Amino acid sequence: MARCQGCGSFVTSDFARVFGDQDNVVHRCLDCDSFRRLNQGSGAGQPVSDTIHEEAAADGGDAA
């Protein structure tokens, strides 16, 4: 079994294959990040928006 590099939690090999980087290394998991951010690539170590406010502002929406 693999471990999350962010928090040390165990993750399955399937989770690592889907959300990890090209070497199946998991940088963030559901114990230390949100599913939305994992879908954007945080599990693979990709930089993603930190808050919904940043996402709304980037989309031209109202960040307030």
C-alpha cells in the first residue's frame, strides 16, 4: 500500500493510480484535501486554487 506524502495516511494502489503523479506517488489524499482539489490535480502535486474565492475570481465571478 502507498502512503500520502502530505499526511502519511495509507492510500490504495487504485487511488494512487488515479490521483497520484506519473509514478503513482500521492501528494494529497482525502484525509488532507478535498475531492474537488484532488480532481484538479492536487493529489499529483499540481498547484490548484486554495479557495473557492480564488476560483470564482479567476472565472470572472464575484469573489465576495
